[in-house]
Amino acid sequence: MYLGITPSVTCNNASRNEFSLILDKNPLVHLAADVTFLQDRLKGDSVTEIGITFLKKLDEKKYRRKK
């Protein structure tokens, strides 16, 4: 679970050492952001830390869902 969203997990390579997390809903709606891994337990760090830098808020009218 990430930001209140549970992703789907996919693995598409033959050696099964890579995977993707698919977010069906965007928890950062209307926000442009730069996202990077700062620390990762899989690389020996004590925690997994994801850094998010908000760049700008996008135009709400352009991205509003039609009902």
C-alpha cells in the first residue's frame, strides 16, 4: 500500500528479477512531481525512503474526470 493506494504487481521478464507496480488511481492527482528512491532496504539501507518533490499543480479543468 502506498499513499492509500494498493498497486497491482507485474513481472514480465523471463528471469523474474524485475517487476512493476501499477497504480490504477494516481495518489498525486493534479500534481507534477519528481520521484526518486533515496534509500532502499534491498540495497542494504535500514529503511526504504522515497523522495517526492512537487514541481507544480496542473490545470484542474484539463484533468477533471467527465461523469
